[in-house]
Amino acid sequence: MTARLVSTLVSPSDVVFTPSVKARQEENGSRAGYANFEASRGWESRVTPILAEFIAAQTSFYMATANAQGQPYMQHRGGPPGFLHVLDEHTLAFADYAGNKQYITAGNLDENPKAQLFLMDYANAQRVKIWGEAKVVTDDPALTARVSSPDYAAKVERVIVFTLKAWDANCHKHIPQLLKAEDVIPAIRERDQKIAALESRLKELEEKLMS
């Protein structure tokens, strides 16, 4: 992954904030705020420790691509925690498993490398958007082994390597809180055990009162 943005970009956010987007921001009163943010700190163009930790905890994400005509496509990808790997501070990669054999994402990347990853943490109402370019790799056994999950029962057909250009963790508004079953079941089981213990104790007290 390249560590430097192309020369036409003033800041990483220019990957997304095109002139037409900035015009809309100006029209709706948000341009000055974003301009100040870009001048003072701006978006990151590398994987920070905080982002790496967030990525390692995710079990799914969405990947957007578009073909040469600009027709967009969004695809869901899932796997065990950490299946989206951080190779270095500018490069992500994941094993692309056998699926419905439409190959839309792979075909899009063959003619248009621009892509976006959308990571959602519904339990904690957090989302991260990552922009960059991606490519399909099919001839690197070492890389394939590195990003594969031995305990995940699926065939790896290829590896998608993603070069990060910019990322943003933005507003948590309107994110519904959804909890994973594996996180909820232990808490429910513990609650049920406490209820059973209390009911048993209550029954004992009732029997003593009746005797």
C-alpha cells in the first residue's frame, strides 16, 4: 500500500470531499467546520493502533466497489474476529471465500480499483469508513496462508488486498443497538440461574412460614 496520497489531494478527506461535495457542504453550512477540521487535524491516512484494535474485533464488514461505468455494488463479508487483517499501516487484506460465484466484486476490481470498507459495531454504536484501492491476489501462497482462518470451514478462492487512502469514524446517530448471541446468552444464563436460586430460597421461606 502506498504511504503517500496522489498529488491532487490536499488532505485525505479530499478522497471523498470532491468539489461538488464541498459545494453541497457550503450550501448547507457545514463546509467551514470541515475545512477547519482538515486544517487542524483531518482524517487519518494510515492504520492507527486504535483502528487496528477496532478492525481486529470485527466479525463482518461491507465492501463497496463500482465497475468502469460507475455502477456501484455492495457486498457483505463475514468471518471470525480478526479475519480482516492489518498487514501494515497502509494495507489491509482478507481471504475471499467461495460464495455464489457471481464474482461481481472481483470483476469490478479488475477494471476499477477504487473501493470502500464499511465496518459496523452495532453493540457499541460505532462505525468506521475506509476509502482506498483494492486488488485481487491469487498467486501468493504465503499471503493466502497469512490471512486464512484454519478453523473457519470455507474454501479460500482469492485474497483481496486493500490499500488505505483515508478513513473516518463518524457520528453514531441512528445506529440501532444489536447484540451478538454469544455475548447475550451467557448474561441471560447467569440471570436465569440467579432467578432460580431466588425462587428456591423463596420457596424455602414459604415452607418455613407454613410449618
